[in-house]
Amino acid sequence: MTREFATNAAAAEIDGKGILITGGTGSFGRRMAEILLARHAPRRLVVFSRDEFKQIEMERGLAAGEHQALRYFIGDVRDRDRLRMAMRDIDIVIHAAALKHVPTAEYNPIECIHTNVLGAENVIQAAIDAGVEKVIALSTDKAASPVNLYGASKLAADKLFVAGNALAGAGGTRFSVVRYGNVVGSRGSVVPLFRRLAAEGADALPITDPRMTRFWITLGQGVDFVLSCLPAMTGGEIFVPKIPSMRVADLARCLAPDLPHRIVGIRPGEKLHEVLITEDDSRTTVAAHDRYVIQPPFGLAGGSAALPDTEPAPEGFRYASDINEEWLDEAQMHRLIEAA
């Protein structure tokens, strides 16, 4: 099961435009930059991040001399003035910067709020001030019915981005959100952890709960999905891809079939199953062939996604990893891992 998201229409949005990626040296940001440079012709591509060493590594890896449009800005989303400076002559902002590790957020709550919530506010205000056309922000399944601070901070950020359309006013900057699940192979993913433990000769793989399920998407699919949302967004939407589920225990068997499992219990802030669309959100949700779109509340933003052949989600609909219609088997997960 290797769902592809059509990005043909994105060329008109991207080619000849100035694009800025916050968190541009992270797993997603780097892959986004690589794909934009390989497939498209942005006039200017700004990688905005706070890690000098990662920027140097990325510059070497991407052979900066071959990409005249590519620029690097050291900066933090906590710094609104630096964001304003970076957004000069920028048409599109892809906001991927965040503190994402659940335990880190729990132990450093103020830092999490400063980056994920106040940072989102800074991105919104800087984009409006700079006259940016579109901002698309990355969210997470943990933002739906959050049980940890990371999820709660991303839910707050989602609300800010949706409301940012009203702040910008008619004809101003448009803000939308993309929300998806676990990224196969990204830093912090369980996939490299299981692989490392197997390679090191571990006697067992740690499993929190054999019933635990998650949504899965590759980094490339995530980038393609974001790009496919750019031409569709009109402001205020939360775009959710239709992606498959798999039990974490089945994933462990897929990666290390000979290793037994050691049940370690659910950690603080973890859910047994993840949710991408709550039953309450479903009242304003429409379904297309490859995605769901949570439409903005009436009066908060002025548009609805420009997508063909959509229909309202059924009454009481809930998009959760344990009741998903699409499931990965081991062969399909192997293909996803190879594609990652």
C-alpha cells in the first residue's frame, strides 16, 4: 500500500516563488528542500533553523553551489523580528519547526509552549507583516484529543493558524494546516530504534502494549501531501491524508522476526491508539478520494478547500488508527521502509 499524492498542480504555486521552510534542517524540512530543488524552480528557497551545524551539513550535502536559489538563515521561531527579516520577498511559508519529543515537552513545558505556541503566533504575525501569500503548517495526530503537552501545544498552534485567516483579513495571507501520523524512518521514529537494537544483538524489542496502533506515512509521502495541499488551500482548512495503520508489535515482527518482545507499558503522555479526526471535528469534515479536510468554523475564515468530488463525512465519523479501513501487512511495511 503505497499511496501517492498528486503534486502536478503544485508547480504553478511554487515555480518562480520565494519559499521559506522553518525547521528546514529537520527530517521533513530537508526532504522538502531536496524535492523542491529537484522537481521545481523556486525563485528563492530559504532554510530557516537554529542549528548552525545542521545547516553546514545540509549545505554540503545539497551542493549549495549548484542551487542558486538556496539560502540559509540562522534563526528561531521564538524571534519574531528575525522571522520578519527572513520572510522578506517570500511568497510561501512551510512551517515545520517544533519541539516534537513527547517526554522532552513534559519535562520542559515552558520551552515547549514558547516554541510550539508562541512560535506559531510569531510565524503568523511575521507572515502577515511581510505580505506572504500562503502559510501551511505541519501538525500531528497527537493534536486531536491530546493527552500530552506536545499534542496540546500543537492543537493550540492549529487553532492559531486557522484563526490567522481572520487576523489577516480578506485578501491577506492564507493559513492552513496539514495533520498526519508517524513518519517511517524519521529521526525519533521507532523504526530506526528497532533496527538499531536488532543490529546490536538485543535479546528483545521493547513494546509498550501489543494492542497499540499507529498511522504510518513515509517522509516522501508527507512532503508530497503538503505540496498537493498548496493549490487546494483557501485558508483555514486542516488537511488529513488517508493513510494506513499498523500495530507497533507487528512492525517489530516485521523488522526483527526472530526477536521476542518485552512489554514495557505505555509511557506518560502516550495513547494506545492515535486519532487524526475526532467525532466533534467530523461535523465540519469533508472526504475526497485521498484525504479528509476539516473545514474552518463558519465565520472564522472565508474559504473551503478547492477539491473536486468531496462529500461530507458521515454522522459520528472518527478517524482513528484502531478503526482504520486501511491496514499494512509486513510486505507493505517493508516497501514503505524501503521507500523512506
